[in-house]
Amino acid sequence: MSLLDRADGPLPSGTVLDFPAPKKSHRVRNLVLAITAVVLVLGGVVAYVLFSPALALRTIVVEGNDLVGTAEIQETLAPLEGIPLTRIPADQVRGMLADKAPIEDVRVAAEPPSTLVVTVRERVPVAVLQNGAGFVLIDSEGRQLAGIDRRDQVKLPLIDGGTGAVQSEVFPAITSVLAELPVSVLSRLNHASASSVDSIRLSLSGDQGIFWGSADRNGEKALVLEAMLRMPASDPPVTEFDVSSPDRPVTR
């Protein structure tokens, strides 16, 4: 009996039979279709995230700044407006603010749909230099951070010699001392000077002086000085605190 014979008679000539596909083939085909659909959906999501105007930057929020004005930072970053948040890397923001001397680093966070939060970490001023009729704040490396009009605008010591003091050989020694002092002490200082790297002197309000000596053992000297300044007032009052040898501090 022919394989093409059927109970109701032979098939017409030229007829092709469709055999059911194996179940495994169906599963593979469905899996491929599912994966393709997922890829297409993910591609659409990525394209939306990267290029959608709905995520375009419209608002820049600045935090942590003091020496650099918020408006100045926003103006510098204004060219980023209109760019999707996901296409604004932190390194690009850092690069745009790199010429702002007070800014040491920034942290960037996107807040969808359209806000970029820029958190600024500024360098710490440790002293003041006179600059003509005004003054300038400097950090421990002598970097000029910001200008001020009046000496009493900040509670920081004035280093003698004006802006030219940065070039002197004693300047790094002085600033290394100031950088070690806690804010509670630094804010009480009026002046800082040195005739040599071994004779650093600081002055407090109330005509009290501090003989620091060299810039060696700065951390120990700072702790000793802080403790001495907490001592009850004496009679007669102390005119000088000598911490040049932190193991044997002296008052005069």
C-alpha cells in the first residue's frame, strides 16, 4: 500500500503533506522571539534614557560652596543645559570648574527628570595676605583662594610680607604650622611670621604671642598649645606660650 494512500482515497497528484513541527523547534523559536523582543525593548529604553528631551538638564543645584558663588558655578555649567542627565559625566563637570582655585573637588548626582546636584568640596583657607588695598585668602600651599575687602571679614592670621611672602623660603614652614592648628586656635590668631625656618612666631589677640620654633612635630605642638590655651588665666597674665619643645612647654 502506498504511503500516500488514504482511507478516503489516494491524494491528488502533486499534493505535499505538512507534518507537525517537533515541539522542541517550537520552544526554540519562541525563545528566540522572546529574546528579540527583550532586546528591542531594552534598546528603546536605553535610547530614551540617553537621548530623550524629557531628561534634559534644566536646573543646576549647588551645595557645599562658600568661597565660590552659586551663580558663578551655575553660569560656568550653563552650557550643559539641554543635555540629558545620563550624558553628563562627573569628569566633565570637574573639568569645567577646574580653573576655580577654591574648588578642590566636586561630586555630581542626577535627580530626574531634569536636575543636576553639584556638591563642592572647597580648599581650606589658613591665612590672609595683604594684596594692595585688599586682602586674599590662601591655603596651606599658598594658593590664592578668594579676595576680601576687609581684614576683619575672616578670623585667620595675617602672614607678613603681602603676596610676595609666598616666594620666601619660610612661607611653606609657616603654612604647614597653620594647617595643623584646629579651627578653635586658628580663629584666635592675628599674625604669623618667621625670620627663619626655625623661628616661627604666631600672635594672639590680647597681645599674647606664641613661639613655635621650627615646623617639626607640628601635630604635637598643636595639641600642647590647644591645652595651654584652655588653662585658667593667671596673674600676671601670660604674654608668651613657648611650644618649641612640646615635651617641655613654657609660659612667660
